[in-house]
Amino acid sequence: MAASPLYAVIDLGSNSFHMLITRLLADSVQTVDKVKRKVRLASGLDNENVLSEEAIQRGLECLSFFTERLHDIPVANIKVVATATLRIAKNADDFLARAELILQRKVQLLSGIQEAETIYLGVAHTSNSEGKRLVLDIGGASTELVVGEEFNAKKVQSLNLGCVTFNQAHFSDGLLNQSNFHQAITAAKAMLAPEVESYKAIGWQSVLGGSGTMQALSEVLMARQKPAIITLSFLHQFQQELMSCHTIADIHVKGLAIERKPVIASGVAILIALFESFDIDQLQLSSGALREGLLYEMLPNMKNQMIRQRTIHSLAERFHIDQQHSLRIAVQMDLLFDLLADDWNLSRDNSYQLLMTACALHEIGLLLAYKYHQKHGAYILQHAEFPGFDQADRQLVVALVKNYKADIDVIALKEQAAVSYEKAVSLLVILRLSVLLCRRRHDDILPPFKVSINSNELRLNISTDWLNQHSLIKDELLQENDFLGVLGLKLTIC
């Protein structure tokens, strides 16, 4: 069977040049290759906004590397765009002409508004946030602000406010001190001030971002075994940590990539200004931004599919999950969820959707081997592309899949940040009971049963005759009491 065609997106950014190569697989996007080169084009701008020949050569050399990968990709499936620095540079036409000669294809210079709208589409195609969302993207020479809902951007702005240009303006001496940070934050707030009231008037329910600064901060948080949710208190704490390093050259922070160190201080300063100006409580990392926006708009019918369902279906297809059995368990889970909702204060919110996802994917590790398949499944879900689910969502799904039967890893439940530990326990118990009751992998109709909670005792009232006819299920329900003991729960069959 012929492989599906490849798609390529190249983004000539102010800080880095990126190339993303993908193909469609089971109605979802599979990344085939990613190439990133730190070109720091914006650092080549002089006071007259003329791009130096040295910076131009860095960019052209990078493109000569990229072009090698484009020969076997249909021209219609390739998109090349340039952003903020080349909008600013007076000699941008010279660079673009030489770039097009190397690439043998047209480079589209995006306006600030086009860039912001495309970034928003990348977030919309890969994130599952309800209601209006505020999307922030800090690039090397510009910052994009978008409020939108579903695939529609309602208010869009692009400001000449970037981590490379701000690094040159406010940290050119390489020092990490209160004075430099104060100047950078104050300057950023001044540029943001004209936009604040109009954005607040529209409002939003969630804040997402996908730029390099936010990715770097999320990686620092994860290195500290904390949820990848950026808060203002964390930003202030991180600013103090940077200042304790005294100079940019001496930054040593666990989880912070070496390549991000030169511009992390200016990026943090801009992000603090954004948080304080727009009264942002927290920000979650999005799975996509500019490149994903360009890519998904090339792909057919992507707006007609729900993001999470597309992801679940793709993984189920690729890993040959028994979808009929998954549906069987989901039906049982739905019944148990309703029976226990009042006692455990459960509602059909995001946690319910994540539990449904765990039902659909709990056997994903079976394709590798039955032995340790729960660990295999957890590893796959931890590292697979997971559009529609943020880092906290992923942690909970992984914890549920890892623990859907047999021994329970309590630490995994405590370390996830999507819900409280107590709710995670409730969701896991429902999943485990659903799996046990469907042990035969057959559509036998279960007899009517009741489930109730009395303190830490879970009481399952089910037909004795039916249990006697299903002795393996009966025995495993009795064993489940031992497993649930580590959660401080007792299961009684009556």
C-alpha cells in the first residue's frame, strides 16, 4: 500500500528557522521529521533595521540544509513563510529573493495580523479548550495576542515585542539584575497598555501559549515534577532564580535547554508583563502554533472533526485497539459514573472526558506485548502526539491507563495535576470496576446492580446467581479489595 503524501511547513522565524514534515495517518497528523536551527535573524538587525550580511548568510545556509528534504514532497504540499524580522528589515526583499532561489519556491511574508491568525488556528486545531481563549505567542521580534472561540479569531494583534529584540535592548550587557528586568517589564507593559481594555472587554475562559519561552518554562516545571502550568508566582520565582545566576552566561537551571538560555530572561520579562497587564492567573502550553496552523489549513476536512475524537481514533487505529471492547467498557463506566456521581461529587466535565479517553485507550500497550502492557501503554501515551489534550490531561490519562487493573501506583495518581488526588482515585475505581465487569469481552447483559459508598467502603450489590455463573469475575472482584487497600478503600460484594 502506498504511503500517504508528505506535507512540509517551513517557518523563517526571528529566533529560529523550523521545518515540520508530516503525513496523514488514520485521519490524524503524524510528524515524520522536525528540523530546527537557531539562526537568530533578529539579532542581525542594526539600528536602521538593516539585516547584516552575516545574519543573512546564517539564514541562507540553514535553508540550504532544509531544501534537501523537500525534493520528494509535492509542491502543493509545501508552505514556506517568513515572520516579524523580515517584516521589519529594510533589506528583506534581498534576503527573500536569495532564499527563494535556494528553495526553488515562493516564500510568503506574513503580516503581523496574518501571523497572529495562523497561530490561533494552530492552537484551535490542537487544543481542546471550551469557550473563548486568549492565545499568546512570544517570538524573536514580535508578540501575538488573539482572543477567539473555536476556529474563529475575534480580536487579533501583533506587536513589535520579541525576546531577541528585547534581549538586545535591555540585557545587552549580559547582566541579570533587578534594573534590567524592571526596564524590560516596564517597556513591555507600555507597548501592551493600548490593547488591554479592548481585550478584557471581550474576555476569555482560558489562556494558552505555544512559543519557545513558554515551552522552555514548561520543561523547567516538568523537570521539577510539577504540572506544566505557568503562573505569575512561578514567573516571579523564576526571575529571582535567574538574577541569582547574575549573568546570562552563568545560567544553570535544571530543565532549561542550553539553546534557550540567551533569550530566556527577555522572554520571562515579556511574559510577566503580559500576565500583569491582562490579569492572567495561569497559562497552559498549547500543542500547536504557527506551523501547525499552516499545516492543518493545507490538510483536508480538519475543521469537521472534533480534536480529541480525531486523536483517540488515530491512536486506536494505529495500535489496533479492540474498539468494540473499549466501547463496551465505556458503556459500563458511564453507568457506574452516574451511580457514584452524588457520593463522589462527580460531574460530566473535563474529568469525565478524560476517563472516557482512558476507556478508549486502556489497552493501547497490547500491541507491543501482553506482559507489562500497562507500562507500555503508559509510555506510549506519555510520548505520543496528543492533540486536544494539554500536559495535565495527558498525565491523568496516563495514570489511569497505567493502573486500570492489578497493582496501583499511587504516586502516579498524586503527581497528575488535572484533578485532585481524591477525584483521580474515584475515576480510577470506576475504570477498574468497569474493566472487571466486562472481563468476558462479550456483550452479555449484566444483571441490575447497585453501588454505594459508606465512608471508605464501596459496596457492590449484584446478583449472586450471576456471580456464580461468572466465577472468574467473582474471584477478581474479591481480589480487587486487596488492590484498593492501597487507596484506603474497601470493596464489599453483597
